[in-house]
Amino acid sequence: MTVVVDVDGIHKSYGGVHAVRGVSFRLAAGEMLALIGPNGAGKSTCFNMLHGQIKPDRGRITILGRDTTRLDPRRIWALGVGRTFQITATFGSMTVIENVQVALVSADAALAWRLGALGTLKRAEAERLLALVGLADQAGRPCGELAYGDLKRLELAVALSNDPKVLLMDEPTAGMAPAERIDLMRLTAEIARERGLGVLFTEHDMDVVFEHADRIMVLDRGNLIAEGSPTAVRHDPKVREVYLGGGSTFAAETEVAAPAPGGAQ
């Protein structure tokens, strides 16, 4: 197992509020790792510490063998870390392919100064990324005309523009229709395994989590209360009581989301 993220005892407090308390975990190359928990559990704080938006009060974060605990987001991104956000952020007046070209050019220091004139810069690479996420036929459309599900696919293409080895996805299916959610995460899982990409994602849709996660971590009030396979987490008494407020309800509702044989476990 190649470890791409190693988090050791990170803490973050705001005044007297402990947002994250001593969280530790590892993410392997090619693994889909879900981070779930009720609102206010500390998921976003964990993500923001991993990506450098905020710094932990103590603890250590190692990404791709480099201590990133005190690095800023740009330097972490340059190491090979992509990220998608709960709310999509694209250039609506630009075409789909231009959005990807901008991301590709910004990742290339030798070309970044020419950002004002995209032309054919990185166009072939942009076309390959759009084909990968199923948007090849939308390349010339303005982003402002895209359906929301297609915007999420575009965001994934942009996140892959720096050829990351780690991908952080914060609520990747928020606002999407149920069928679109499953399709997007199935695509992400396929890309992760083909490229050896370690994916950490937060998600409220339990169907998405239990179908696509290899492992699941559960946060409650800043504490990591459970970690393991979907089956283990599904039947964990503390998870069923603390996170979902009732044992039998959680087990029954998530049983239907169990992956088919040969899928992610």
C-alpha cells in the first residue's frame, strides 16, 4: 500500500470550541475514503487543514512524503493535490474547454504569463480531460449554459488539470439529481483506480458513500468515532447511535446501498 496522505493527531480550536480533536488517518493511492458526520462534526475544518486554508493548532500532515502542515494552498496544489468544492466555481462567460485550458496553463509556470491569450495553448490536453469526464461534445459551449451536473463534471476535469496524486472532494454531489450523483462518483472511482489517485471526499448522500467508498471515517464533534469498511461502519453501534440517532434505521437504510460483488468494499 502506497500512502499518499498521512494525518497524525491534528487539532483545531476556535476559542473554546474544539472543531477537530486529535484526528489521525491515512489515505492510500487508488483508494476512495469517505469522511462523514453530522453538520458541525468538523469535516470542513479537516479539509481546510489538509489543503492549507487553515493551520492546525498541533499535529502533522504529510502529503506525498512532504510535511505540508504549514504550507499554503498554492504550494500544496503544486505538489499534486486537486480539490473540488461544494459550490462550483467556473468562468461562466468562457467556454467549457477554455475553463480547462486556464487550469492547465496556470499549472505550467512557463506558460502562465500568456494566460490572456489561450488560443491553442494546452488545447489537446484539455480535450483529453473533457473526454475523460464525458464532456467532449460540450467543449465549445459557454459554461453559463451548462446543466448543473455537467458543471460538476467540468469541475472534476479542472481538478485533474495538475495531474494530481491526491484529490479532495468537498460534497462533490451537492445539488445533483440522484442518478447524476451515482454517475459522477462512479466516474471518480474509475479514474482513481486507473491513475492510482487517492480520493478523500465528504458526502451526505449515504447511497453514494456506501456504494463507492473503500473505507469510511465518521466524525462527531471533532472526534473520529469510527473508521473501517462500509460494512463495519454500517453496523457500528456508536455510529448508529451518535450519527444517525438510531441503530435499526441506519442499518436498514444503508443496506440497500451496499456495493455489488466486485465493487468497492
